[in-house]
Amino acid sequence: MAKVKKISSKKTASSEPAAKEGFPTLKKMTAARNKFAEENGSKILTASKIKELIKSMGLHSGAEFTDALAKEVYLLVGKAAKRTIGNDRKTVNPKDL
């Protein structure tokens, strides 16, 4: 299982806006993402489908490619969630990517 880079939730008061009512805090979102990643690892992606896609391109995938890709997905979802809250929404949309 790939280790997911934990996002530090230690920020100065000026760099992190106050939590909006009804929205999760950055610290809570980060903790939830880290817990999910620890419990599920690369299960968020279907390794066989990823390997099939790479094979269809005439390439081979390294042993740890799926884990590294899952790590990137976790980070991307975290950024999208942060943007969603910044825009006073609770629904993460494609435009948040």
C-alpha cells in the first residue's frame, strides 16, 4: 500500500479562513482523507483496469504505479474539496478539479 502524503493542518490563523457554518474544517477533511487512504490504499482505483489501459497503449506498468496513482487521486480530491468549500458549496463538481 502506498503511503499517502499527509497534509499538515497546522496553519497560521491568517492563512486558513475561519470555518464556515455547516462546512467541515480543513483539519477534519484532512483527517478523514488520511484515515480513508490508510484503510483503503490503492483500492480507490481498479488496478486491473489501469493496467489494461496502459497495456492498450503498448506499454507496461511498474509494480508500484497503481499505488502512486492512487496517492495522486487522494491529493486531487482533497484539493477539489477545499475549492468546493472555498466557493460556499457542499457538492464537489468537475470544475473543482
